[in-house]
Amino acid sequence: MVKIKKVSKVLGGIGLFIAGLFIGSLILGNITAQGPYDRALEIAKARQLNPDAVENALKTYHPTGVLDEYIMFSSGGHSGQVIVIGIPSMRILKYIAVFTPEPWQGYGFDAENKKVLQGTNCDPLRAKLTWADTHHPAISETNGDYDGQFLFIGDKANARIAVIDLRDFETKQIVCNPLGYSNHGAAFVTPNSEYIIEPSQYAVPQGGAYAPLSEYEKKYRGFITFWYFDRKAGRIIPEKSFAVEAPPYWQDLCDAGKLESYGFAFCNSFNSEMATGKPLGSPNPLFEVGASQNDMDYLHIVNWKKAEEIVAKGGAKEVVGIGGFKIKVIPLDVAAKERILVFTPEPKSPHGVDVSPDGKWIVVGGKLDTHATVYSIQKIKDAIEKGKFEGKDKFGVPIIAFKDSVEAQVPIGLGPLHTVFDNKGFAYTSVFIESVVAKWKVGEWKLYEKLPVHYNIGHIAAAEGDTVSPDGKWVVALNKWAIDRFSPVGPLHPQNFQLIDISGDKMKLVYDMPIPLGEPHYAQIIKADKLKPWTVYPEVGWDPIKQAKSPYATALGKERIERKGKTVYVYATAIRSHFTPEIIEVEEGDKVVMYITNVERARDATHGFALGGYNINLSIEPGEVGFVEFVADKPGVFPFYCSEFCSALHLEMAGYLIVKPKKK
Amino acid sequence: MVGRLAIRTSFAFCFLLLFHISGVFAQTREDAEKWLKTAKDTLALVEKTAGELVQGGIENIAQKDPAVKGEWESAKGWLSLAKEELKKAEDLCAKGKWAECSHSANWAWQLLVKCATQAFNAGRAAGLK
């Protein structure tokens, strides 16, 4: 009996043990089974990512098909293009061809956009350019807010301005400034895009004339041009534009006033010394010494509304400039006398000028100073109204005393440049030498925080940051040097755009984006839903330059070849997967004019047209009419084909241009 | 952390002292002496900051990290040029050649600004700034 009890106890114990194991395995099984984020945590651990890094990755990652909240338009620097980037994903969406031929887009190869590239009013020298130093894009504005309709951008190297239509993200016009060859603060827009502002940079004799440097003060001049923009036509009208003549002080960046400062524009300058550089063997100082001798240069305050009135009353003279093109210019003495142009001192070779969202404050970064200097528009207006000036410069321009125009100087660090704003009353200034973004409070004039960036920040862009109503959320540091941020790719390093989250109390560096396409200078960030681009052209047979139906549109079944003397007109269509006609026969020496209509209506159904031997490649988007003309001066057989992958039988979308030799 | 703050604060403070707003200058003795003082004060500041980076171990880091080395060597190069130019400026001022002295001192200061830019980058790349 005792034995049975003992065995029972043992068996019972074993049973309890087994049960315990079973229950335990159930519990443990639930704990160790993979939760939804466990795999993510494993990856983070394997990649040695700390929680901050994981948070940053989550802020920028966009699953397939999810679109960005903001779009950034950045200058493409020396590429002569504009880069379109999604924020916060930092994905590159497009390079808009502007001043440089771009074969994928067919820009500079289509007969119509070749004319765009040559410019509306460009002299023969500038009409042949194939590069540009694009600097400052400006989105068109309505009541001081980005309206997403147009984009403007300047070419510093050649004093040109381009107009880009944001319905199809394509360049429609380039204008050349007849007064000189360089600009810098271009482009900036007045609050309803009435005008696009373009100041010169390196002073030259007006209109492209010759004068030796010994006559610098007498003959060299700057200009601040106000290009009239006809929004309905989508074009700059040079005949309605005007310029204000300025002293040869090397004008720099500009910004237009808004709200309280509406009607004014503000431009820096940094060579009030009028240094003329150092010829070999000369005792003259170098430009970088000569142009930084003075503690102060002049902030140019331009009353463009008054200038407009003076021009309307005939107060401007018509200057025949470079290439014989004309522009109305308000002479310097008139500008000074009428107080259209007034100066106030600004510290130490300044670079950036930025107007606050309410228009009350004008912030200047003195690149060799340590402050953001804040001017009050109220004080400036009072001084002008009362004629309260401390004197005049050599050219008779009245000068408002520094003490009568400045509101505050915020000490922020070494090498302040540009300032943008958020929606909580903060300003963010880029600080070049120290490589930081400095956050300070408007009104308090107090520095709150400095965030290190990598390296040597130039411009800074904020979401809706140049408007009357910035969004906050994001700022992008446009850094000049990348040094060690990315894998080495030879001695020429990319630039580094760094995305910064400004939504919290502290700034947070979130993402590094290499830019290996020229040196971008400035960028603007717009809410994506303000942009309404087409995804196909509105009708089949569309002329994207005129933004209307083309008279050369060809419907399916109406394709034809017509000979008129020595010119052969080809009215063709393109559809998956053939061109009609596929065979084009001409004689040596014929001029060939081709209109190719892409009759597709599906998104992304773009066809290319590449013609071997003739340097031709078109990009014909759905609905578009592509236009090419050339002289068939070489006898032979030249294949053409669709150069944009379009369909399963894309390779079969080809044809032959047969050029019969001249009869001897 | 304190070291980084001290470096930045001392740099910023000295730069603030160096640039009071005083209007447009002619190429006078006053201008030349002002530029000479500016350059000398900046040199002292730059050398102090460079010393702090050396104490922070930048020479060792530079031996291992080519990016840091590039920036640091560049900073030292600019410093050397700045000292030469400053000596030249002092000689010119001693001879009463005010315009040349002013320009030379300005140039020395510009070289120090370049030195400072590279030093900041070196320190940042080394994790010291």
C-alpha cells in the first residue's frame, strides 16, 4: 500500500512537471514569438542604429505609392537646371532643363525649345550658351503666398532669367539682361509676381560698353531690374520692364517686401569700397581685401512702386544695351532725387537679406560679421518720409543712419548668411564659418539654439519659408562642403543637403542627401497640394510652348508627307509601338520638317524620337506634338527609333530616313 | 561638451569684440592700426582655439582619419601664411606705409578666417566641435 502511494506520488509529481512544462511552453512561446516590430528592432540593432537614427529613418521613409507632403525646387547650379525634390523623403523627382540642353527631355533638340534656349532678347553671344550658373529659384506668389503656377530662376554667369511653367514643369522663356553680364540675387518676386527682381553683381559699363578700370567710378554701374511678368501669357514682357541704375557697389541678394513693407525691395551690396582688383605687379589689393576694407556696406532700399510710377510718367530713359536690345532705366541721379533708391549701412560684406513673414523686419547676414542685423521697415519708412538722412554717398543717394533704421543685432556666430522663418515666430539663420544653423526668436532677438551641420552651410530653405505664412516643420541646410559624409567619388565632392526637423522645441538633423549636380545655391519649398501639374497634355496635338492646340497636330489616319519645293513636311503620329510613317524618303539637300504627335492618353506613355547621325532626340509626352527640322545634307540610310521605353515591342518602334543622293 | 562650448563661445566673443560698428574708413593710420590690432587679436584667438583642438587629440585623430587630416593640415597651412602676412603688415606699419599696412593686415585677417573655417571643420569631423 505504501509502495503504491509512493509510486502515485512520483507519477503525480512527474505529471505536474510535464503539465508545468506544457503550460510554461505556452507562455514562453507567446513571449518569444515575433511581434510586428521585432524584425525592425533586429535590423536596427544589427546596423547599430540608436533610437534617434531609427526615428529619423521613420520620418523620411515613404512606402511605395505614398507621396511627399512638400516639394522643393532647388537650383541645379552649374548644371543650368532645376532639381525637384520631395520633402521629407528627399527623393529626386525631376531635373527641369532650363539653360542647358537636356537630351532625355529633348530640350534644346526640338525646334521650338531650341528657340527658348536661345532666348527672347539675347545677343548672339548669349544665344549660343550651353551652360549657366543657376542660383535662386522663386515660385510665383499671390498675396505673398506661393501659388505653384510658375517658377523663375536666374543665371548668374550671364545675367539671364528663365520662366518655367509648373503645369508641365518645362521652361518656356529665357530673357537676357541688356545692361550687363552678371546677376546674383535672381530671381526674387514681388508679392503678386508683378515683377521678377534681378540685381546685377559685378559692375560693368552699362549696356555692354567698354571702359577701362581707371574709369570704374565714373562709368561702371550696377542695376536692379524689375522684369514685368504677364501671368496670363506666362511670359516676361521686356517692353514693360524697367531697371533702377545703381552705383558699382556689387549688388548681391534681394528680397521683396510684403504686407507692411509691400512696395519696397531690399538688396545687399558688398563692394562699397569700389575695389577694382589687383592686376599682376600692381600694388592694388586683391578683391577679397579691397572689397572688405569697410566695416559697413550699403543696404539698397528700392521703392519699386514709386519707380513704376516714375516710369509710367516718362521718367526713365531708354537704354539700348547688349545686342541692341532696349530697356527703360531710371538713372541713378533720378533714383536718388526721387528717393526711389535709398541706402542704410549694413555690416561687413553682407550676403543675405530676408524679409520676415509679416513684412516688418528685414534681416541681413553680414558674412564677415557675427550678427543677424534686423532693420525695421517702420523706421525706414519714417526716415524716408521725414527726409531724415545722415548724408549722401558719392552718387547722391541718401543714407539713413544705421541707428535710425536698425531694430536689433542678434549675435549668432561666425559668418551668418541667410534667414528663413517658421510659424512660431522663430528665425533660422545659416552660419557659414561655424557650420551651424542658428535658431533665434523674432521680437525677443535672442539666440535659442545652434545645430551643427556638415559642412559650411550656404543657403537655407524652409517649408513655405519665404511667404507670409511659413509652415514650420522642415528646414533644409544647403551645405557647400560634404568632406566625409559620403563614400568618396574622386576629388570633386557632392554638395550636402541636410533635412532638419524643426517641429519640436529642439532642431533635429534627420537626413543627408548628396547633390552631385552642380552647386545648388537656393531652394524653395512649397506644399505639394498647391501644385497642379498635368500628367498628360490636356488634348492630343498640344503645343507645349504656346500651351494650346497645335495647328500641326496629326490625328491617327491623317499622317502624310508633303513636298513643297525643297522642303519636305512630315506629319507623323507615335503610338505603341510604331511611328507613322515609318519610312521617309527625301533627296540630299532637302529641308525636312517633322511634326510628330503622340496620340497616347495614358500616363507615362512618352515616346522618344532619336535620329542617328543628326544629333536629334525628342521626348514627346502623351498628347504633345514634337517638332524637329534639319537639312538632310548627307545621303544614306538613317534609322530612327523610339528612345523612351514604351511597350513590349519598343524595339520594333523604328523606321528609316532614306536620303537619296543628288543626281550628278 | 564644456570644451566645445568654451571654444565656440570664446571664438564668438572675440569676433564680437573685433567688429564694432564704426562706419566707413579711409586708408588712414587709424585704419591701418585698427586692422593690425584686429589681425593680432584674431591670431591670438585662433592659436588658442588650435591649442584646444590639439589638447582634444586632433593630431592623433588626424593620423587615422584622412578627412580630419585634410582639414587640419589645411588649417595649419592657412595659419602659417597668416603669420607671415601679419609680420609683413607690422613692418609696413612701422615704416608708416598705412595703406599697404591696412591691406596686408586685412589679408592676414582673411587668412585667419580661412584657418578658422578649416579648424571648425576639422574639429567637427573629429567629433570635437
